Amino acid sequence: MGKWMLLVLWLSWSSYFAAQNAPPRTVFYQCNATFISVAVRRDPQDNRIMLDPKSLTLGRCPVSSTTALLGFLVFEYRLYDCGFSRMFFGNAVKFFTELVYSPDAAANVFPQPFREQISCISSIHLNPSPLETTVEVKVSGAGQLNFSYQVMTADFSRPLDVKEFLLGSPIFLSISVLTGNHLPLRLFVDECIVASTEDLNTSKQRYTLIDNHGCFVDGKVASSRFLEPLLLDTVRMTFQALKFVDSNEQIYLHCKLMVWDPKAVNGLKACSYLSDINGWQLLGDPQSDLCRCCDSTCNLPFRRRRDVADKTGSGIFHTLVLGPFNIHSPAVNGSPNLSNDSHALETTSAFPVPPAVGAFFLELAVLLLLFLGVTVYGRVTSPKDLEKSLLVPHEN
């Protein structure tokens, strides 16, 4: 009988240790003294093989929602609902349990079992205020919020290792945030300004791409816009390469970003101006009227205290500087091919000649304007925006 008991124990422990940790950047959570929220990426390896929600448990709790957060399985429970263990030390208490995935041998589900320890540490107060003692803890893929960007191909299939473009050519950008030990957050671009220097304060020449809390205002005079699909932690966008008169060929983008609780994003937006409908459209929801303020004044749904790296309510502000981008004017007798690998460089001359006007007369007109001290910017139609008068003309 003793041998059978040892065998059963050995098999139990073997099964326990057979389960590995969850794949990196799969499990995210935050908790306080009474409540926990856990989000588990439904496609852990980005290969369209999904977790089976029925095979995933947090302590004794099942998945509470499969739809609350796009692409994630969500647990939202009070700690004692799921049977968290407690360990006290000093003025703190540690709550811990395990997130366990034990799939059946079924087709079309993620087959690899895993278990991840979930632990939260909270301070002990005589009159505790649980919501004020929220602690974000270490999980797989832990770290600070990391913001990054990549120049992409036109179809966003791969990044490009180039930062040189012809004047007027489209530049495709992917801006991302790595949430690390935070729950998944939604990324927004609140503002984006083109400047001639890395330090915005020292730049005498500026041009606004995105303004009014998420309105891509450059889209009214160029083919600039936010791009589908709507993603949680990534913003895709495109704008036309531009440069400043009497400046070097380098430009920088100074973008104010917001990362926000995806359940509390009411009023935050990514709006593009589409010429085919002659109006504004919200990324991910064409029927929404959230963008109607873009032609007037848009207000944030909260009071903003600072501009950079400011934690306010359910979100964080951050300023990201992109660049430098080197913008070259096309050669007179054709456009030089700066890189055979970049779709962004496939463009026509920045000074298209109308059919009824000869190239000689067009060049003469441009020289005359420059002689008189008038700056021409081919995309600009509104003369009341003084900053636009600093830009070199290029093709629509």
C-alpha cells in the first residue's frame, strides 16, 4: 500500500512540474487589498492557436469574461472569491495563488499547459483604503512602460531600416508601448508636431500633424491619417515627408502619447480626415460622432495636470521624439532611388507641372516667388495658419 501511495504522489508531482510558465507577455495583472484583475492573452504565440477559456482557472475561479478586453481572457474577482492564500510580514501582507491552464487533448486550442504564480503585496493600515493601496506587481514580461516606434513598409508587413525619404513621399509609422507589468493599456497619440530640432523648445520652425487631442489635422491638406486595424497597444499612421525652408534636411516628430485603461477611454480618440467623405472619421468606429469636434475645440474627458509622464486617473502621458528623418528634394531630372527597399521613396516630382503650363514657366514662377520673399507650400490651402508658411512645397 505504501508503494502505491508513493507512486500516486510521484505522478501528482510529475504532473505539477510538467506545466511550464506561461509564454512571455501572456499574463498581466494588478491588484489591491481586496480585488484582482488578470488579463491573459488569448493567442499566446501570435499564431492564431487560442487558449481554451474553460481550461484556464485563477485559484478556484473560472474566466469571468471573454469579451471585456479585445484579445484577452479576463478575471475580475475579490481575492477571497478565488481562495488566495495570505502571508503576513511586517506591515505588509502577501496574497498569492496560481493561474493554471490545463487543456484537454482537443484540436484547435493552445496545447501547452502552464501555471503562473499570481502574487500581490499590500500595506496594512489601521483604517485600510484598498483602492488607494493598489500595487502593480511583477509578472511575465515585467518592466517599465517602454515606448518605441518603427518605420514600416506600406503594408506594415515588416520594419524598414531607413530614415531617408523624398519630399512628398509617404512615411509609414508604427508607435507602440510595451506595458510590462501593467495590465494591457490602450495607446493614443494626443498631439504630434514636426520640428527642425530634437529639442522642441529650440526649434524656430514647427508644423502640426496631430492636434486637438487626437485629430490628424494634416489630413485636410495631405494624405495623412491613422491606419487600420485598431490595435490596443500600437498606433499605425502615415504622413507625407516634408521639410522646412532655410533649414537642413532633418526633421523630428515630437508626439505626446497617452496610455489608458481600455475600459475607460470614453472621449479619447484617433480621428482622420478622409477626403472621399469630406469629413472626419474615428478609427475603428466610422459611425461615431466623437470626431465632430475636430473642426472646433476638443476637450479631454478629464483635467490634465502636466504634459509629460503624468499619471492621471486611469492613464499616463508621455512624450516621444521620433527621428531624425532625412528629407531630400528630388533631382531635377528624375527622382534618385535612395533605397530599393523602401516603398516610401516611390514618388513623383515634388513640383508637378500642370498640362497647360510648361516646366520653364513653373520654375520661373517659383523663382519669382522666392525672390519676393514668399514661401510656397504646395499642400497648404489655409493662409491663416502661419506655421504652414515655413514649409517647402511638395506634391499632394
